[in-house]
Amino acid sequence: MTSDLELVRLCAERMGIKFRLRDEPGEPPMLFADYGSHDEIYDPLTDDAQCMALVKHFGIDLLCESRVGGDREWIAAHHISGAFADKDANRAVCMCVAGME
């Protein structure tokens, strides 16, 4: 299984974003996007705007299937990487982008 940090790293690479890893003792590791004039946390797993940028950039199809009892499953699909499903829409999108080569 791919770690969250690895999923985020692969998404940044696929988007062509320059990034740096912050891995300091006592702090969770995270990626920072380098935009020249400023750095910004890059985490499309938790940032809806960054996740939507992935959907729009790659033309990912995103479908929500509602289940009995209110549960939902999100399916992110792309012709290169295939389809990925998860209870979390952002994770499904990130898994789809990470699967592109």
C-alpha cells in the first residue's frame, strides 16, 4: 500500500510542481510546493482546491455512488490509470493520478 506522503509526492510530480519535503523531528513529514515567491503546503488529500485542480488538469471522471444507509463510494477514473474507488473523494482522485505513468 502506498503511504499518504507517497501519494501526495506522486500527484505533485504528475502536475509538474517543484516541491520540497519537510521532515523535521517531532513533526509529520509534508510536502511544500515551491512557487518561487512563496512555499505552500501541498496536500490534495486534504485540500479540496488542490484535488479539484488534479481533476480538471487530467480530465478525471469522478462519480459518487450512494449506498443504502447513507454510505458513499467515490470512483475516480482516467483512461490511462483506470478506476480507483474510496470512501473519500480526494483519496480516490489522488490514487487515480498516482497510477498514471
